[in-house]
Amino acid sequence: MTMDFTWMIVVLSLVFFVLMLGAFALGRRIGIARLARDPEGLTKGAGAAEGSVFALMGLLLAFTFSGAASRMEDRRWMVNTEANAIGTAWLRLDLLPAETQVPIRDLFRRYVENRASMFENLESREQLAARRAEAYAMQAEIWKKSVAASQLPGASPQAAMLLIPALNEMIDITGTRKMSNINHPPPIVFILLISLSLIGGLLVGYATSPNRDRSWFHQVTFALVTSLAIYVILDLEYPRLGLIKVDAADQALVDLGNSMK
């Protein structure tokens, strides 16, 4: 699944790179045709329009890149937040009667193991859905057993007051993390970004058409830099699938699981 996504965005970036070179060539052809009809030169006063297109393109690139990087950091932060929430609930199990703690703590260990390995070695969406379903089932069992144990005569008077909110936070963060993983800009943003980039390439080719020799160095550099920027943006948007990873953040859950043994 990971390699499939990586190859997909690599291929998309290469296709975009070729399209950019095609836009340069098309713009140059249009400019040469215009010069053949009007030897005086190309359209005068077009600099303002070109500047507007490139300014909007740069703004959109900055917006999408910044947003993707920010969402990636949020996903990393939420893993640490979940580890802290589970750790707090684990400590507050001490408020329950000793005989009820053993099965609940065993559930906690299995639950942390599930959460730490949620995105490991995924081969399909169905496998991810199965792991999430298993986590939800363990959440329900932990909640049921903890509530019942907190109401027993031997439980601390503060058990329900302290443990139940901690469990609630532990459960809520899973929904927040799930939504953060599917929170991406609408497709129209990427369509607009790609369209503006191709239009920019067209304008560059048109503006350089009076030159007798085609500047391949500048054209290839411009197309390459733009393609790489779009590749990195897509990779940042899906940090569990591409080359850029947030998997290192899962170490917080792994360390928490190790501390429970």
C-alpha cells in the first residue's frame, strides 16, 4: 500500500513535469506564430497579467505546502497526546479494587499494542478498518469493566470522578486522530495549483519566443522545481503512505506499552 502510493505520486509528478515542458513548447509556438504575423513584437502590457498569474501560483504553492506541513505536525502531536491520555488512565486504574485491575490492565496492554501498530505493514484499507474495529471493541470492553469496577464497594470514592474522564479522553482522541488522517484540502485546490503551473509554463514559453535558441536549462529547472514542490506537498498530506513519515511518533505508544509490562 505504501509503495503503491509512493509510485503513484512519483508517476504523477513525472507526468506533470512532462506537461510543464509541453506547456513551454506550446507557449513558444504561439509566440513564434504571433511574431510571424506581427514582427513588431509580442503583446505589449502583458507583464501585469503574467505577474498576477505567477503571484497567485506562488501564493497557492505556499498555502498548500504550509497547510500540509501543519497537518502533518498536528498528526504527530496527536499521537503523543493519545499516549499521554492512555498513560493517565492506566495510572488511575489504581483507584479500582485490586481484584478488578488485572483483566482491565490486560485489556490496556492489548489496546496500546493495537494503537501502536495501527498503521504498520498495511496492505489494504480493509486491514486498517479491521484494526480500528478491534480497537473500538477493546475501548467498549475497557469502559464497561472500568465503570462496573468503579462502582464496587472496595473502589476509591474518587475512582469514578478521576478514572471515567481519563477514559473518555482516551477514547475521544481516537476519533480526533481518525478525522485528522482524512482531513485534506478539497481536490479543486490541487487542480487549481496544477492549472496555474501549466498556465505559468505557457506564459514563460510565450515570453521567451523571441529568443532564437530555446533555453532548456531554465525550462527544465522551472518544471523540475515545480514538480518537486507538488510531490512534497502530496507526500506531506499523506504521511503514512509516502516517503515522508510520522511513524516515528508511534514510538511514544511503543514506549508506553513497554512500561506496562
